[in-house]
Amino acid sequence: MVNQEIAKIFFELAEIYGMDEVPFKPRAFERASQSINSLDEDVSAIYKKEGIKGLEKIPGVGRGIAERIEEYLKTGKMKEYDKLKKKFPVDISGLSAVEGVGPKIIKLLYTRLRIKNVADLEKAAKDGKLRKLPRMGAKLEVKILKGLEFKKENGNRFLLGEILPVARKICERLLEIKGVHKVEIAGSIRRMQETIGDLDFLVISENPNEAADFFASMPEVAHVYAHGNTKVLVRLRSGIDADLRVVPGESFGAALQYFTGNKDHNVEVRKIAIKNGYSLNEYGLTRGKKIIASKTEEEIYGKLGMPQVPPPEIRLNRGEIEAAFAKKIPKLIGYDDLRGDLQTQTSWTDGSNSIEEMAREAMKLGHEYIAITDHTKSLAMTGGADEKKLMRQMAEIDRINSKLKKQNLKLTVLKGAEVNIMKDGSLDISNEVLKKLDVVGAAVHSYFNLTREEQTKRILRAMENPNVDIIFHPTGRIINRRKPYEVDIEAIIKQAKKTKTILEIDAHPWRLDLKDEHIRMAREAGVKMVIDTDAHSVSEMHYLEYGIAQARRGWCETKDIINTLPLKEFLKALK
Ligand code: DGT
Ligand code: CA
Ligand code: CA
Ligand code: ZN
């Protein structure tokens, strides 16, 4: 959890320096924050093992940042942050989670209206105080009210990408407890949903008490709601709740089925049980007093007449039960089926690592290819590439490829770009240069507020360009933060089919774009997709599994996703 604490401080530092338009610092702290947030290992463990040198190996962490981390690990404080916070006592993380609120607006809100937190903001907006602010007051008020409403609707759900690593670590530690045989994560995490309400753990143990006591006294627990022998409910310091249930081995399958859900799926399955004269609960499928099935999920679904067990990701009561009866659930794409990553940004623009570092990480992950797709010029704040810079980058990629080849390494670095779709659907890089790239992704990064008609037309036009291979993050949403732009997704799917444009499943935990229903529509229309990470550092290259989960929830098979193909065939599958 110390990673999250430090990441939050760096995030706030970035925002504070951003308010005063201090050069370089905001971007440096933001990078460090993102990088630490996505780290698998605890920074305190890294520091213990290798000291400040170890910290400096973290992407985006140089000497100065490493020293600040060291200070925090040693003293539990960061002087620079405390000093700035004293001058500016504002809940920056909370406020900037409201859409439309950035550093400059936070400063304005505080200096003019003494707004310190989301509650103050809501009150001021409702009282009509924001519209009196200089320049864009009235517009800002509408935007902020909308942002607040969106935040309420979407509740306090956590991103899968934040929670899954935490859940897995807790599992590992539970497995070390004496008497514990088996641990499973159930609920929405097992279903790999985009966002998570709470964590659900199931354990088989010979000494239920010990597992329960351990769980209630983990260092990350902030509050214990209930602590029985076989059931514990806690709140973690990060603000999420977690349940533990210790269940007997004989009924593990029944418990797993029951606690995996989702609720709609379970209601449907239970109806089928009842129709057949059974009853079904977390202890088993029973007829009268007789237990018919309880040990595995296969037995339970089997006894109910389903020869297939729906994979957890698709248990949403969206046709999977009918398909399980008819043995028509397709063989979903597997978590090891991808051969390459296709959207990555490097230190040539707003990423933290060099091309070669990204390439070496790709090899570690077992990829055959990786496309480098830095931003292009109209995204000026990222240092986006113009034609000249792209040409230079292509030469650099040639150099790296021949270096890898000389070392007998089997990775190919593909030349690519994440090109901006302009307001009228044209692109910000000339076709002459686009033609030279292996992979061109096009994306919307501006004018999010066009009407549905204009936005759709704009994207359809970009898809007509014979050089555009992929549409990146096709709906532009940021989970819990920004709604998708208004767009006719059916028209985009149709156009993808017609123009042989690939649609992206962006695996970044904030994006997961396309989402599951749209993936399923695209698949049914025969449109091909790719799954990639949108990584801005080597640590984010581990995100593929979230995208694969998304594809599975869209019922995809390997054939639907073209970066399951070997390099040559993959390149042929592009326009
Ligand atoms: P979440 O926590 O909001 O992300 O979503 P879940 O699906 O993890 O929901 P949770 O934690 O409330 O419950 C875990 C599973 O337990 C849920 O997917 C289905 C099952 N479950 C919970 N309460 C009920 C219930 O009242 N009836 C039935 N049939 N199943 C339930
Ligand atoms: Ca849950
Ligand atoms: Ca729960
Ligand atoms: Zn992008």
C-alpha cells in the first residue's frame, strides 16, 4: 500500500506545480506517480534490497525522486509536500477526480472561493457561485455539475487494475497460513469486471480460525466489521471492503459458483435448479436432504444439464446459460494467446522508457513483436512527432532491429504511430509518411464534445484512409472519470467491416475501450480486433490480461483478435 501513498503524493505534487506553471516538474512527478502505481513490487521491498540504486531503476524515477521516496520510507513524510500542502490545504486528488477540474481550476477555486474539497465544490456549484468566476464561469459551472453527477452515478468502484494485484497478494499470503489448502478470489474479480465493488475470498482450511484471524489482522486492514470463525468482513486502508469465507472442501464448488455470480446469472441458474426439483445454495445442489453435487462447478452445471461451464468472465446472464445447454459457448481467447503489443509510447513522446527498453521488456513477456506508436504533432503537450521526427524514429527502429538480430534475439520492433484524427476526420501526418509505417493507429484526442453525428462522421472518414490500420480506444472513455464521446458505434463497426479497419481493445485499466458489449457486436459483425496495452512505461506492458479479460467478456475467440497471429500473418491481416 505504500506504493499507492507515494503515488498519490507525487500526483498531488504534479498538480500543485502545474498550478504555478513550474516547468518540467509536473510531468516528472506525474510520470513517477503512474509508474509507481503500476509497479508489482512494493517500493519498500525494493529499497530494502537495493537501496536508493534500486529505486532509481524504477521507470520515471531519477535521483531526485528516489531521494524523496527514501525520505518518505524513512520518516513517513515528505517535507516538500507538507510545506506546499500547508500553503495550499486542498484535497487535490479528490477534486481532480471530477471531470473538467484540472490544476489551474483547482487554484482558481481555492483562491477565489476557498473551495477545499468535493463537498465545497458541490455546494458552490449548486449555489451558482461558479458562474461568477472570471472568463469561463458559466460554462465551467455546467461542466462541473455534470462531472459531479457522473461521479455519483459511478459510485466508489475501484478499477480492476488497482485491485487485482492487491487481491493476488492477499491470496499468496493466505496460502501460507497453516491448514489452508486452497484459496480462490470470487465475485467480480473472478469475473474480471472493469470495476470492483468489494473483494471476495474463499478458502478451504483445516483450521478456519487461523485463516480468519490472519485475515482480520492483516496490516492493510483499517476496520473490522465482523469477525467470526468462518466469515470475516473488513475495510482495507485503500477504502475497499473485503470478505473472507472459509468453506468446507466438500462444498467448495458450490460456494465458488454461488459467490462468483453475477447475481443475474445466479438467479437464472437457481431457477433452472428449482424447475428440476432441486435447490441450490452455497453448500450444494440438493434434492430433499440428498446432496446431488457440491464439490466442483462442473458437477453443478453438469447435473443441471449444462455440458459446458460458462467461463466466469461471461457469467452475466447475457445468453451464456442457453449457450451452455446447447454446448455453443465458443472457446474463448486464452490469457497466453497474444504474440505482441501494438500500442506503446516511449520517451520519444510522453512515455517513460526508450524504444530499446520497451523492446527488451516485450521479450521478457514472451512477445514476438511490439509496435512503437508514439503520439503525433497535434498533441503538442506530449511532444508529439511530426513527419521528420517519425522518419528519425524509423531509422532508430531499424538500428534496434538489426542489433537484436545480431544478438540472435527473436523480437521484431514495428514502426508505428498513434496519429490524431483532426476535427474534420483528416489526420495530422501526411500519407507519404504514414505509408512507410508498419502499423498506424488513429485516435480522437480532441473535440470530445462534437454532436454524435459529427463525431461519427469524423471517425468514419479517418477509417477510409488506406493507411489507417487500427482505431485506437474507439469511444474515448476514461473509467470513473470521462464518459465516452457521443458516437454511433454500430456505424463504426459497419465501417470497420467495409474498410477492413481493425478496432482496438485498449487494455489500459483506465480505458478498457472497446467495452464488452461493443466487442461482442464487432465480433458478431465479423470485424477483427487487437488487444494492446497503451503502455507509457515498461511496467504498464503487463496490462494485456485486462484487455484479454475484456475480449473474453465479449465472447472473442483467438481468430477474432489478430495479434494472436505470427508476425507475417499479422502484417497481412492489416490493410
Ligand atoms: P461487486 O462486489 O459489486 O464488484 O460485485 P460482486 O459480483 O462481487 O458482488 P458481491 O460482492 O456483492 O457478491 C459476490 C457474489 O455473491 C455475487 O456476484 C453473487 C453472490 N451473491 C451475493 N449476494 C447474493 C444474493 O443475494 N443472491 C444471490 N443469488 N447471489 C448473491
Ligand atoms: Ca465483490
Ligand atoms: Ca462481497
Ligand atoms: Zn491515446
